Amino acid sequence: MAGSLKGKTLFITGASRGIGLAIALRAARDGANVAVAAKTATPHPKLPGTVHTAAAEIERAGGKALALVVDVREEAQVVAAAARCAEHFGGIDVCVNNASAINLAPTAAIDMRRYDLIQQINTRGTFVTTRACLPFLERAANPHVLTLSPPLDLRPEWFAPHLAYSLSKYGMSLCMLGMAEEYRAAGIACNALWPRTTIATAAVEFALGGPAMMRRSRKPEIVADAAHVILTRPARECTGRFLIDDSVLYEDGVRDFAPYSVEPGAPLLADLFIARDAPAPPGVQLEFLR
């Protein structure tokens, strides 16, 4: 079973809401330190959460928090935030690349400003954030980098409908593929984690399918629990892997996934980049959008 993150320091991008916040709160229950590195300093008219409300939740959950207003597109901000985190907590043990932008427009429909935005936040943001944390991870006892990005499955079906977005998410995964090997000797684990189903977040509610899709999704806590399992593993024994949330938990002994469903009994929707032939834990059944 999973160990503990007590006393460990996590630097998490996009942690003001959704999956990033869920990962932060799971670590906080162990007594971890969490740097909330996100862009939202003041309340959004539609979306819940700021770096400050997230930090307060982390403190209430039993952790220590540091709110850092960071735009991952700005290298200087990321470098300064990582240094501030390390100074405040005495180091960095874990880097979680969760910040991400989504745009599923096809090639002819996406304008280049939005194309550049998702590349800068997703692929470039992962590269910049990980690089900024590396000097501190190199001094950590069990250093991990975890990126919320898909398995490297190069079937055309994952690219044709939304090429720009797919390039950006696969770019995040390629960062983990390369860095896992580059930093293997240093003992820094670099892995990717992806949900098998859609997850009930603002991206699903506002960018994908609205309330109907939310009801057929799982809660962010399933990704957070899987992340916790990965981040408590020995770094030298778990690197360069592309992991799916419920498979990680099944390997760790979980057999009942029903509590993770937003609406128990509702048919679950497979997330993007999950193939029909991808092996799932026993009893997990999915419906596919295409």
C-alpha cells in the first residue's frame, strides 16, 4: 500500500482547483508542504478557486501551504516561484505539472494565438517548470516529477480531430520520456499520469460536455489517489512510465471504484487518448465518444 508524503514539499502548477487541488489536498492529509503555483489570484467569474483559497484548504486539511501567483508561460516567474518554494520549505521533493489548457478545435478552425497559448502552457510550461525544479530535486531524498499527460499512443485517431491540442499534450509526455532517461542516473523519477475516464473538472463542464458529461465522469480524487501512490514509490524503481489512474490504484489493492463516480451507476465516459483495447481493471466498463 502507499506510503506517506509527510514532511515532503510539492510544487504543483495549476493547483487552485480541479485535479491539481485534489493532489494537493491528498498530500496535505499526510502533513505535506504544498506550493500552489497558479495564475488565479482573484476570483474568476465562472470558475471556483484562487491560489489563496487553495492554500487555505490545504492548511485545513493538515498541510502547510505557500500561495504563489505564477503564469507558467513566463520563465522568470516559474524560476522565482521554485526558488521561493525551496527557500520557504527547505527544498522541493516533488514537481507536479498539472497546469494545462484545452482547445479541441480542428486545424482549420483554431487561430494561431490559441495554438500558441496551448503549446506555451502545456508543453513549454512542463519543460520550464521541471527545469526550474531540477536543482532542488537533485538534492531530495526521493525526487519525483509527475505530469498529467497521456500515454504515447501514436494512432492517427488521437491527432486528426484536434491536432493542436494533441501536439501540446503529447509534448508534455515526451518531456517525461526524455527527462526520465536524462535524469535516471540522478535518481529523479519522471512519469506521466492520465485518467481512464473524463474527470469532473471545469474543463469538462465548460469546454467539453457540460453537466451531462460531468455526471458520467469520475471525481478528481481518483487521480489524486493514484498520484499519491506514484509519488510515494521509490524514485529509482518507478520512472519513465505512462500510467492510468485506476490501473495504478488496482495494482495498489483498490477493488471498488464506485465511490469515485460522480453519479454512482451512471455509465462512464472514456477520456481522450484512452484506446478501446487498453486493458482496464476488472469490472470497469466505459463508453467511448468516438
